[in-house]
Amino acid sequence: MPAPTPQAKRNGPEDFEAPDLVLRVSNRLLWVGEAVYPLHNIVRVQTYVLTPDRKKAWADFAPWIILVLVFFVASLVDGNPVGVVVTVVPMALLVAYLVRRLTRPDLYVMGVETSGAPGAVVTLADRAELRRLVARIVDAIEHPEAEFSLYVAQPTVNIGHYVHVGDFANINGGSGNIGVMKK
């Protein structure tokens, strides 16, 4: 088994926490860290971009800043200097949180989906390198003797802060699942 390539070490964006893990293919298995996926169960490997949901960031920010501003104005009208000072700190924290959410980078991710429910998501800073990784996995699916190993980053971000890419499906009905409506 080849050792992980050292040049791929620390290749995720710097502003989100992404512990390094080893992605490798050996003996017809795809290892993503400690998770193992049989190559014959993989139904799709794709790259996509997760874009921060900036509209949601503003929508989450607006009610809180309005509430703090109401307390700030009420403190000014009452002439309460303590109330003014106490509302400035939450205002600053809210603005800092908004700026952090608005300046999040796009994430280039590779999704691995299996014929069952499990899947894996990894990210690299370089989109072209991520596409080469997808090609290597597809090559390993097609060629049973293929083996490789490298370091990747696994994103640990709040996916709710990013715009979802892909199909949304509402499944209606009980155990028979007789109706599917795609958006």
C-alpha cells in the first residue's frame, strides 16, 4: 500500500475546521478516514460547490439586531448610560457574527454516494485536484487492481449555512411511498 502523499497535507480552506484524514483505495474498498465503502456499492461520485447562504445570514441577523436596537434606543430615551453600554456589546457581537457568515468561502467538495443511505463528503482547496480525485476513484471502480492513498480534509461546517446543491424530494405516502414530488 503506498503511503499518503505528503504534498496533499493541509489542503483545505483555512477558515473552517477540517481535520485531515486519509482517503485510500485498497482491496476494492474506499476508506474515508475510518469509514469504509465497498467500491461496488458506490453509485455516484461528484464534485460540487457549497456556497454560503448569505440571504439566510441576513435573515438570521435582522430580528436580533432589531431587538438590540430597540433596547438601545429605549436606553437612550430613558437616559440610561448603563443600558446603552450593555446593548453595544451584543450589537458588536451580532455584527461580528454576520461578517463571519458573509465572508465564508465557497467549499469545493466531493460527494460519494452509495446504493444505501451512507455517503461521504470531503473537500480540497483546489477544485481541479478534487476532480482528479474523482477520476481516480472512478478508475478504481473500473480497475480492481487500482490502489492509492492521500490526505484530504473532511469539512466540519454547519451545512445549514450553505446553499444545498442537488435534488430535493418530498416523499408522500406511508410504507408504500406511492407519490414522489421533486422540486
